[in-house]
Amino acid sequence: GAGVSQSPRYKVAKRGQDVALRCDPISGHVSLFWYQQALGQGPEFLTYFQNEAQLDKSGLPSDRFFAERPEGSVSTLKIQRTQQEDSAVYLCASSLLAQVEAFFGQGTRLTVV
Amino acid sequence: GIQVEQSPPDLILQEGANSTLRCNFSDSVNNLQWFHQNPWGQLINLFYIPSGTKQNGRLSATTVATERYSLLYISSSQTTDSGVYFCAVVGNAGNMLTFGGGTRLMVKP
């Protein structure tokens, strides 16, 4: 497809489980971002890639969160030992270059029970 | 970091009415985008507008970068316009978007 694709759309995890969320950006987009959106709030930045390089991970809330983009295209956000406070929508965005128009995927809604 | 404030936080309109949503930001920006988040959570791009004025159908937007604000105009509102409208900016210190708290719009038939 032409847009940013995320999978799965919904994920239910038991507390303590590890989860992996996938983002397939728009082809050719150099920049890729992950955001976390809590219920009723705006998205908040987690991490930023330029090609395969993770240039900014200042928004990751703990060392349980890890992201990678090994070949500069598809990215995976991994959350280890999930906690209830990790329940949120995780959004991926891509842009042709940094600081230009960004496009978002549909998000993955994570519920930790 | 840069602060983004949106007003009003909530807005209820009758179908056919016009409205203006405001976004104030605390520092100079390299990028400003307006999004509509539909009931399914998808963020839909409305405008990429770091400065100037753009129009797209019933929607238009103006950013006055020197005065650090942007306005989104919705004319002849329709029930399908309901949802949350977000303003987001990229400041000089980084490459990520910083979002405002959103304006929750409900258009009644």
C-alpha cells in the first residue's frame, strides 16, 4: 500500500509478557518515528530513526522499551515485561526527510491485563 | 522543550456552522501540521503549514510564525467532521512532532 502500515492493530498482553509491534513506512521515507498515545491525550514522542540509525530515543519511558530498524525500512518496537501503564496506542510515522510532512499509520492498540 | 496549546478543548456545533480552532506554540518552528483523528484513531493529515495560508475544500489554515500561532477554519461543518483535531509542531531542537492537547469537536445533525 501507499501509506504507513502497522501490525497488529490490536494486541492484548498479560502483564509480564514481551510484545513486538511492527511498522512498515512509506517506501523511500528516510525518517521514522514512534509515538505513544494515552487515552484522551495527544501522541507523545518515543524514538526517531534516520535510515537505520536511531538518532533520538529520549522519549522511551524505560529500558523495557527497545526499537530497531535494521535495514532502514521496517521498524519494530519491542516492550519487555509489559506493565499495565504500557496500555496505550502506539503510532508510527514516516517522512521523506526530517522536519517535513509526516504521515501516520493506523496505530496498534496495546492492552495489558 | 516547545509547548503547544490548543483551544478550545471541546467544541459542539450544529451542522452547517463555522468554527475556528487555535494553536499557540512557545518557540519558533520548522514544521506545523494539523491532523484530524477519526473515531477509529487514524491521524489524517489536513495541512502541512509552517507558515502562510492554505485551503482545501471547506477547511483552511493560517500560520503566523512570527506571532507563534496557527488557526484552522472549518466552514459549513458536517457530522463527519466530528473527532479530535491536533496541531503538532517541530521545534528547532529536534526532529519530532510535539502535539497539543487537541480540540474535541462534535457536530450535531
